[in-house]
Amino acid sequence: MTRPFTQLDAAFNSGTVDITSFARDGLTVSRGNTQIVTNGFVADPGTLDSPLDNITRRFDPNYAAGPYGGGADLVPRVGMAAFANWNATPYGLLVATADGWPQSFPLDGADQSVALQATDATNIFSNASLYISRPAEYSGARIQAVVDAVGWAGPTSIAHGNCIIGPLNLGSVSAWPHMEDVTKAEWGDLYIANDGTLTFRSRDQILSETRSSVSQATYVQNGTDGFAYSGITLGSPPVVNDCTITHNDTGDEVNAQDADSIAAFGVCSASLSLPIHTRSQAQQYADWMVTRFKTPITTFASVTFTPSNEPGDTFDTWTEVLTRELCDLVTVNLDPLILDTDGITRIPSGDPIVRDCWIRGIQPNFSQEPYSVTFFLQDASWIAGLWKWDVSTWDGPDVWAL
């Protein structure tokens, strides 16, 4: 069986080095979220794990005679890039920096290894506290201001945004948590792309960008009419029928409730603190939260692939899963089965469950057989109800003014 092979590059001072051959157990990567997303998508830190063979001390910071100069090169934040190569094409998995080079001496010192871990650029922003002042401005301008204040020189893709963010008075603010608050106020997306680009998308891009508004692939059980998955889970977003939003530093609040939902399920509260500039915007946000989550739904939470296809097969599942990026829209199809009266045969039970979902987390596992890729999903059905943010339709100007 043909399978992808991974590549791990390290950007030392002396140049970029392919250190794949020293990876003892392959590598695993995690990007995005593993939990259900409810309001705005902000990715968790993207991480890489790859144990390295260090029997010759080449990755030992205390070994100056090593090929990388010991402490000169083997320091935190050495650039790392992970790829999966399939059918002669490299697919980026993660761009990150090393957390460190921790030394291990198992077998009473007869062995030596490094439990290499690396984290994407969210680590840089998470560790930055800023002392800045900003006026009321669109969400994209605020994200850009934080990026500039941190001094991030890496690639960016920052949208204009639609939500006006309240002023930031001179004082200390943690960079990534503030960017997270801004993204959730926008109901947008914030993540580091697989090529290392810091990406902020406004909520209209969910509807205007083809990869997020038109399904890019269909995932099925049998593989005869779509890309076959090996495992699937379903989950439910929390019910919200009582939403309170604190929208400025003086503690001003708005609230929205749904009496019918409260009568049916009890009070299910969500309390949010978001830097939304005006009370009317905050009220619309609270109304939307209740409209969106007042009724329980069960939808797809994750889908796992363990492809066994060869290059050129009709459904090249490896190419499919390695091509996907966070925020892509996909269609998932589940045809539930139950036991027949003979107690052995499994037969379809009811109509298939078909949902459009956004990919919100990506976890490739190339450390053990069978290799796998898991996508964590968010139900995309709320697009059809976006008009509820406005008296007209989803593309009305008042919607984008939120």
C-alpha cells in the first residue's frame, strides 16, 4: 500500500536542514479547535510533536562540536516546517517554531532523545502584553494594530471586518486574548494557516469566499460516491436561550431571551464580554445568539480518515484530506444502520443524515499505522438564518454594519 511520507525542516542559522531521518516515530500535528465552535472561530495554538533520535548529540545545546553548533542554533523559536508528501506533491501541515530542545536519557543513559515540540505563531502573540491606545475602529484595523504592536514580521491576511470595535484606552492588553475578543465580536475567523500566514476573516467571507460557501467535497461511508471516512462523531452545541453581553469597559449590558425555549429547557445562559462599540450592535448580537442556539441540534462533530487508496484512484482520499484547510466547507453523509431481525445483518435505518460543515480543526497523525487525518467540524446550517440579524436579507447593508 502506498502511503504519504512526512518531511520535517528546521531553519537553523546555518541554513534550512531536513531532519526527517532523525524523527523516530514520525510526527503528529494539531491545528484549529477540537471543541464545538459557537460564536466566532479562534484557533487554538497549532502544535507539532516529533521525537528525535539524539544518540550522537546532534540536537544537544550543550554539545558545541555538534553539526548545529550546540547552543548557537539549538535555541527556542527555531523555525520548523512540516509536510506530507503524496504522489510527488508536498502538502504543508504546519509552520511553527521549536518550543525548546528537551534532552532525555532513557535506558540508564544508554539512549538519548529529544521530545521535539513546536508551536505556530499563536505562541508569539499569546506571550505578548501590549501597552497601547486605540480609537473605535473596524475589527480588521484593530487586528492589524495588535499585529504591528507585537512586531510580527510574518505573512498576514487581514480582512477589513464589519464590526466596529470599541476604543482601547491606554493600558496593558494581552495580544492574543484581545484578538480573540475582536474576532468573536466580528463573528469571524482567526487562525494561522498551514503556510504560517496569520489569517483574520470577517463574517461576510464565510458567505463570499467559494471555499467556505460552496461545499468542496462530500464524505461518505462506502467510498463509491464520495471520499470514504473510517470514523465519525456527532455532538450538540449548547442551548442558549438567555444571552447577556457586556460590551464596554463601564459594564453596559444587553440581554436577549426566548420564553418558549426557557419553558422547554430551563434557563440556559451565556454571558459574553465583547468589545462591541455600540449598544445596538451588541443587542443584535445577543438576539442572534438566542435565535441561533435556542433550539437543540445534533450535528457532526468530527470525521476521521485512514485512507488506503493508491495515487490516481477515482477517489484519491489522501489528496483530498491533505488539500483541505481550516474554514473549508464540506458535506458529510451518514447512513445509520441497525441490526435486522436476524440479529446479524445491518440494514439502513431511516433517511441518511446529510450536513454541510466547516472544518474547524485538523489533526494529521503520521506517528503510527494506520496513518490518519481527523477533521473537527462546525455545523454550517446557520447561514440560512443570517437574515435574522436584519429586517431584510443576509446581504442587506445593515447586516454588514453590525
